[in-house]
Amino acid sequence: MKLSIVMPVLNEAATIETALGALAPLRARGTEVIVVDGGSADDTLELAKPLADKVLSAPRGRAAQMNAGAGVATGNVLLFLHADTRLPEQAAPLVLEGLARSGRAWGRFDVRFEEGGLLRLVALTMNLRSRATGIATGDQAMFMTHAAFDGAGGFPPIALMEDVALSARLKRVSRPLCLPARATTSGRRWRKHGLLRTILMMWRLRLSHFLGADPARLARDYGYAP
């Protein structure tokens, strides 16, 4: 079993070296690291090249970028990692051995935020909700067999909620493997917009997505439009 990590990036020059440096021990033990740029206007591409196995460009948008990375991945297990998320120690064996032992086709890690305070409660509710619904998000470092990813058709080409949509497809194959080891992610979005406001916005966006709202409109409401 071989793991390929796919990281979609956009204008991450300030943090890309730290993000990829954290993956160096995994690379040294055979994990493939693929960076997919969505048209950065800074030095993200140049900084990433010495620190990744493959660096490529794709149309802007996480779904398109992650699908492009999966298309060149040689691992039979894929893990999709945000640039502001750090994997727990021993992430590769946790994923590979966990999938093999459980017979599941996909899964995710629990998540925690770099910051403490009320964000600890937010992380707790995210993890509990994920266990209850079988839906994972990008912050939880989703992983899956390459075969399951291909069978599900990859990430749907939508501007937002691509992780939720793919989770719904993968649930038809198996329940997710919920690893209690924690991926650590940044709370910068929550700090920028305010904790309560962000929680309410995310609930509204998820409900609108469930009710069939246009993902492009939801992306604009979220402040992200490829």
C-alpha cells in the first residue's frame, strides 16, 4: 500500500514551506506528496518544487485541483490535505493499516484547531457530527482508496461543499473510518469573521446545500468563488 498526499494551494507563499516541511518525514518513508496550484500570483509554485514529488497547475477551485492531483498520483490510497492543516504523527501507517484492518474504503481524522478556547468546542462538535452523519470535511484530511475515489467519480466540479458531496457518494461504498488521531488546522477563518458568525454561516450554507442551493452562490456567500 502506498499513500499519495494531494495539497491544493493558492497564494500560499508565506506558509507553503512550513506545510511541506511537515510532510518531509512521510516523504522519506515513501509517501508521495503532490502540490496542485490554482493560479497563484506569488511564489507558491517555486517554493513548493524542491519540497514535493510533483507540482502542477490546474484551473482554480479545490475540486478541480484535487482531481488533477489524484490524476497523477501513483499511490493506491489518496489523502487530501489543506495547506493550513497538519497531519498527526504516524499519519501514513494510521491510514494504510486502518483501511486494511477495517475493510473500509475511506475515512478521515478527528480535527482540532491551533487555537484553544471556544474553538475546542467547535472541533468537538465537528468530530461528533461527522461520526453521526458519516460526512467528512476537508479540514479533517479526508483519505480513500484510489479505487473508491475513481468509482465515486472524484470530487464533483462545484465551487463549494465538494468534500460533503464526495462524502455522500463514498458512504454508498462504506462508512468512513473515523481515526481519533487529530489533524491540526488553522482557525484563521474563524478569527477573521468571528466565532458565532462563522458557526451560523456554516450551518446556513450546509442547510442550503442540503436543500439544493446552487454551489456557486454558496461559494460567493462564503467569500470564495473560483
